[in-house]
Amino acid sequence: MAKPELLVRQVRSGITSPKRHVATLKALGLGKMNRVRRLPDNPAVRGMLFAVRHLVEVTPVEEAES
């Protein structure tokens, strides 16, 4: 069974956000608009996404069964 993953897309700019939010976006690999990343679904990533929830869109990845 594959590990659960999240598909994360930045939908709003972090320009006017506090430096802490900008640093969180960079840590997630989302430094620019409309960048999409596949990230593992774990408590650390969930906490970072919660901090910038107003800037990103998160969808769970559905793995195709063979």
C-alpha cells in the first residue's frame, strides 16, 4: 500500500504575508504562484499547510489500484 499524499497548489501570493508565512511556503516548495507539489500526508506537513491555509489549495491524491 502506498503512503498517502497531498496535492498542494499555491493559489494566492505571499507578498503581503508575514515573513513566517513566506518561509513556510518556501519550505513546502511553493515559492511562486500556481506551483503544484505532491507532499506526504504527515503531521509536520499538515501543520505547515494549516499555517498558510489561506494561500494554498489542498487535495488528497487518489492512487490508482492495479
